[in-house]
Amino acid sequence: MGRVSSPPAPPAVSLRGIHKSFNDVPALVDLDVVAPDGRITVLLGPNGAGKTTAIRVVTGAMEPDAGTVRTLGLDPDADGEEVRHACGVVSAKPALYDRLTGLDNLRYAAELHGVDKRIIDERIRAAAGRFGIEHALHSQVGGYSTGMKTRLALARSVLHDPRLLLFDEPTSGLDPESAQAVLQLIRDMTTDGHTVVMCTHHLVEAEGLADHVVVLDAGTDLVSGRPDDLIKGFWPDDSVEIAVEGNPTLDDLTVLPGVIRIERSKRGTRVILERPDVTPDVVEALVRAGHRIRMVNPHDPTLEELYFAVRRSARDLGETATQEVMS
Amino acid sequence: MSGSGMNWSRTFTVARTDVKQLVLAKDFWMPMGILGSIFFVIVPLVLLFSITSLGDVEAVQNIANTLEVLPQKAQDQIKGDTPQGRTSYALAVFLFAPMAVVVPLTISTAVGAATLVGERERGTGEFLAHSPAGTKEIYLGKLMASLLPGYFTTMVGFTAYSLIVNVIVGPEVGGWFFPTTQWWLLMLWVLPGFLLIGLSLVLRLSGRVKSTAAAQQASGLITLPLIAISYAQASGAIYGTPTTTIVIGAIAWTIGITSTWKGMGAVKRQRLLGVADGV
């Protein structure tokens, strides 16, 4: 008998064709998001892209005007209690009760989630220890620093051992060290089998953390998939980086075919090319303009480059469509 | 306990947590204590002490004469052989009864008005919206948490008032007499019914308006006429027979329960989030 391969696990989150408007202002427009089970999915987008609204739709805290939502295979509209019980949420503002102590905040969440009273204390200790706030549990939350509040909110989100964790800008307002620590904690959670969906507009955070990326803009998804696949899909050929001496602007170079972008820094100017075959033309143009080339190297595009490229291409497409309509 | 039914454990958790926050808020319970003290301790103490100390002067005699405007059944209840005894008894039993309604209604509506909109303003509504707690559970939890501080203050004030009345007026009318049957019925049966009516209306408002300030303003519009009605009904409950009191209470409970049931829809997750179309 041959081995039967098990079917792929259904996605933890599936949003299909979601529309949502607030007083006729569209917040989500035909949004499709799939978050694979057991992975970290990052929703990337500028402020107002619809990331928070998408998270709210996932738990059923907000009903979409149209579209299909499946969270852990359930419909949040019909099975809201079960869905929300299986979710741990950290919202953009920590949403903590300032007058209560950290312990009271955690106990409140544990009781609302129906954690067995006999193990509540044990769970609270474990969650607080994991996020390094056990020493502050008996202090009023109003006196916590922003970092401490985020840690408490993270601890609260895992108390009931949810399958799906939804983090909305979890590092907003944190100093770089605290942000790194929080990201490491989030990374650790997927090793325990949790699925994480995280919103951010900090591209550096998503780099190296995301197993799956969805780029959002104006309430709709522009691209989604594994970062490597997306980068490969956008730039199928190996890209090239040319370092130029000095700090010239090189704005006229952007019109050359194959130039992705030009970066200027204190160390000099870099020209990023989307494929190797355009290198001779760009080098020739640089030399002809009197610039000295410091080095030419293969370049691995980052998620940040992908993000800007995707948004630029979406904008270009939009402008073309507008022009077509007007003509 | 789960599914679409009510989970009372979660309801009590919401109520307990809200009450705990109120207890920790000095800026809330200090004015509440002062209000209760004025109505249940200071005013009765000064008034009753003055009347019983004045003796058989003309002013007391005049007040005693005005007792004749009370319904005959009420007059029959008045104890005491001297004018100051009869006057202080009438004041203790009849005049202060409506105060027992005004104090808890004022306190509870102040708490209730801020309860739902406050979650939204502080951002904690987001936590509740994403929690498994049902909207009815949240509504009832908030209702309990709004009702308890006012009722508790009133019961503490009522106990203090009973002591004051018995100590000051008791010797004039032949011993401790307070609370009377009507007062027991008023406090334990009629008053909670009126509180329920007021809070069910105020919580509906709190779930719908955009700010705590707006909720306080709007709740004033609701509670002022309600206080006036309650004042009148409380007086009627005290002047009338126990049966009248029981009937008034039953009517209040019926209206209160109906209004609470209808008000459960005031809590929407979207409103807790504070998004534009949820307000």
C-alpha cells in the first residue's frame, strides 16, 4: 500500500471578497486574505489600509457588508463565541483597565474566556513569566510604561491558550529594544503551534518574521504569499546593486529600463537593477555622466523594496485605468 | 452555560470587575458618600433634632396642624401624644421616603451613563468586543454594576437613617418604631424596580451616544422625570396600605424587566469598538 499524503491544513483565516464601509466611506474593498495555519502572516500597509478593520472582521467584532469570513473553519457571525474563544487579540491600543492591577486585568480576561478557576493562577503566572511582567502584577496598570502595557496585553492574549493570535501593531510606541523583544516573543509563539496574524506598517518588523505577507492598500489586497515567492515573482531575475562614489542624486537614471530605485545615504549612492542584463547599459550611462563606480554586486531585494514596488505598480495601474476611462 | 444561551458566570465577572474599578475610584465614591450622608444623615439629623428639642412651640404646633392634610390612613399611622412627637414621627416616616429613591437613582444613573460609552472612550471596548462574552452578558453585567453602588449606598444610608430616627424620635413615640412595614417594602421591593427602569433606559443611551459627557446630559433628561414619578410613587407607597406598595412595586418591576429585555440590544460589538457607523 502506498503512502497517502494528508491534505493540506485548511487556512486559519480566510477572508473572501470582503466589503465594509463606514458612512459610505469604503474601509475594505473586495479584500481577500488567507492566513495559513501555524504560520505568521503579516498584513502590511500604510495607515488607513484596512488592517485593523480586517482583524475586527476575523473575530466577528465587526460584521462585513459583504463577503465570506472563515476563522478556524467557523463563521464568526454564526459561531462568534467559539471563534472569539479561540482567538487572542492584542489591539493597537493595549485596551487595558488602568485602575486595575495587572493581575486583575489578566484574571478578568481569563474568567471571560472561561479558563478553569482551578488553573487560572497557574496560567496567569506562566503568561506573566513568559512576557516578563510577573514583578509588576500587583501594580496598577495606569503606572505601567508603554512597553509593560504591551507585554501585559500579550500575556492576556495567550492566557486561554488560543489557536489564533491576532496582533494589531503590537510594537507601536515601543523603543527599538522592547520592540525586538516583543517580536522575538511573537516568533516563539509559532514554534508552539499557534497561528499569528499581525498588522504592521513597519516593514523592518515584517522582514524575517513573516512566513506569509499580504500587502494592503486602500482596503484591498495588492499581493499575498510567501515573501520569497513574492519577490521572485516580482523580480524573476537576480537583481544587481551598483554602488557609486559620492552622493549624486542620479534622478535621470530612473527612466532607464530595469532600474528599480536609487538609494542615497552617507555612504554613497546605490542603484538597484531588477535584472543583470541591464547592468552594462546602466554602467555605461553612469560612466558617461562622469560618475565613478565603486562596486557591482548581486542584490537580494528586501520585503521593503517589494512593498514599495507593489504599491508603485498598483498606483501606475490605477492611473492607467483612470486615463483609459477618461479617454 | 454556553452557545447562544446566557453565561451568568461571565455576566457576574463583568459586574464584579466594574464594581471593583468603581471602588478603586476615589473621585467616584467620595461624592457618592457625601450625597448619601446629606440625604440620610445630615438633613434628617438636623431637622428631627430641632423639632424634638424645640418643645411645644408655635412652629411645631403649626406643622402638627398641617398633618391633617395627609390621607386618613396615613394619619391613623402617626404615633405620639405630643405635637413634637407626632410631627417628628410624620417627618421621619413620610417626608424622607422619596429621598430613598432620589439618592440611588442619582448615583446609579451617573454610573450607568458612563459605563458603556466609557469602555469605548478608554479603548477597553475593543477588548470586550473581541472577547467571547455575549452582548447580553455585557449589558446585564454593566446593569448590575450600575445598580449595586446606588443601592448599596442607599441601604447603608437607610440603616444610618433608621438609627437616627429611632434614637431621636423613638423616645417621643414610646420606643423604636422604624422601619415601618411600608418602608421595608419601599426599600426592598419598590426601589429596585424603579432603579431597574432608570438604568435600563440610561444604559441604552450609554450604548448609543458618542461621549460620556453626552451620556450624562441625555441621562439627565431621562432621570429627572423618572425621579419625579418615583418621588410621587414612593410617597404613595408610604402613605398607602402595604397592598398599594406591593402593587406599585409590581408595576415598577414589570416595566423595569420589559425595558431591560428590550435594552439588551443596546450593546453591539461595533459600538464597543467606537467605529463611525456604530455610534
